[in-house]
Amino acid sequence: MEKDILDELQAAFTNAFDALKRELGKVRTGRANPAILENVRVDYYGTMTPINQMAAIAVPDARLITVKPWDKSAMKQLEQALIEADLGITPQNDGEIIRLPVPALTEERRKEYAKVSRNKGEDARIAVRNARRDANEMLKALQKDGDMSEDDVKRALEKVQVETDKAITKVDEMIAKKEKEILEV
């Protein structure tokens, strides 16, 4: 029983880390990163389609993202979707390919993005603490039902806290790494 609860806790932590990694990938760092296009949807024949299902996305250099549609007739819709996505990047369409030159970030924007990263980190910490709370409640329910002794529950609660502390430390490290990347000129 205790092992199942701890395994469930680890799975919840892993989900929180994965979600944080995805969210941090969307935050601009001044370098071209195709992850910023993940949420862009294009109206393609009446269906909102993810941009990566309509075009080849490439990063030929540190300051440029290219979007080459597989269907040239969708070029206008692609360009319009990129404008509406409000990425802070103006698309340049040459009829064959759309170029997205990533401008250098100002100091003010860097600080703003660092703050966004910290907020996303706080969301991950909340997810970790919620997972801890759920595990603690399950352990206390087992004690109440008589399936675990008080000493076993106390030991298990301590293990849960140790694992939670490790998870919070990992989240903090991920945020610190992203902030360093953002603030690097």
C-alpha cells in the first residue's frame, strides 16, 4: 500500500516536471525556439489545425525560425495565424517560406520573461504540494481504516516529505536555469 502511494506521488511529480518543462519551453529567451509556435492554430478549411501539422518548422540559425507549408495554398492562413498569435515577431512571407526573425530581447522584456518563468515555477510547486497533500491523506485514511499502524504511517509521511523536498528543489533548479538563460545577453 505504502509503495503504491509513493509510486503515485512520484508519477504526479514527474507530470509536474514535464508540464513545467513544456511551459518553460514556450517562454522566449532571445534565441529562436520552435516551441513558441506550439500553441499556434491555423484555420485550415474550417478546422483549427496546429501549425506543426501543416508546415515544416526549422531553426536555421539562433535568430530565425522558418515555416514552410506543405500546402502552398495555406500560406495566407499560416501568415495570418502567426500574426494573430501575438508572438512579438513579425512574419516575413516570400511566397515559398515564412521567416520569423527573433529580435533581441530588451532588458525590460528579459525581466518580464524571468517573472513569467517564476510564476510557472510556482504553479509547478503548487502541483507538487497538492500531490504531497493527496499522498498524506491516503496514508492517514489507511491508518484510520486500520490497514497501517501509526508508526508505519509516520515513517511513510516522512518519506513523502523527503520526496516532496527533492521535487521542490528540482523545480527551483529548473527555474534558476531558465532565468539564467533568459537574463543572459
